[in-house]
Amino acid sequence: METEQTLVLIKPDGVQRGLIGEVIARYERKGLKIVGMKLQQLRRDTVEALYAIHQGRSFYDVLIEFMTSAPIVALVIEGRNAIELVRMLNGDTDPTKSQPGTIRGDLSVNVTHNIVHASDSAESAKRELDIVFGPEERYKYNRVDEVILHPTVV
């Protein structure tokens, strides 16, 4: 599997509860690489673009209000199978269905206040990354353990 990038947003509840380090540590311990990161207050139009697929659903307005209510931490995460691994580490969107050991299973409160957002496919990742990050905000570097984590022969 080729290296891929995905978007993760540590939502306002994760920031306000002081969970930024805990969340990032879980991705890094799995061998994923943070190649872009910023703390920002999302504008309404940005959040609407990110969640356009949900427009018209009953939770849409609540989600937009929540995501613009406080700062978020936006991450570009890179690695082999990054999209799938991030979603596995995050757990189910509904914390009552998330397994213990996942970010949402251990830390989230409800479906809206569920700590993180992550892209659900390569297409979504590309679209969402382009909304939040410019190409100049994505960095290239090697982790010292990449040779062990990602040998050329699998």
C-alpha cells in the first residue's frame, strides 16, 4: 500500500478538554506521521464546505454551530493505510458503539462531541485536505523509525 495522507480535526471538545496531546500521541504511537498541524478557529463557510455532504440532515446545523464554537487542531496525517488506521484508532462515530481503546471509545461524550473528525476515503481526504491546508502547509521529513515501520519488502 502506498503512503497516503488524511485529514484529522481535533474538534472543539477535544481542544477545550485538553486532549490534543493524547489524541496526537495515539496516531504517532501507531507509526503515523504528522506532516501538517495548526490550531485555528474555523470559519462557518469552511465548516459548511467540509460537511456539505450532510447538508439537510437533522444534525447539520448543530454540527456547524459546534465546529465553529471554539478552536480546533487540524492535522495532516501520513502513512501506509493512513485513512483506515486513523479511522480504526478513532473508533465508531457513536461513542456507545466505539470499542474501549479507541479515541472515541475512551474519551468521547456523544455523537457530536466525539473528539475527532477524520476523512472516510481517499476522495474525501483529498477534498478535505485542500479545504483546510495549502500545499505549503504540508511538510516532508522522515521519522527515524520509518525503516522499521515501513520496510521495502512486506
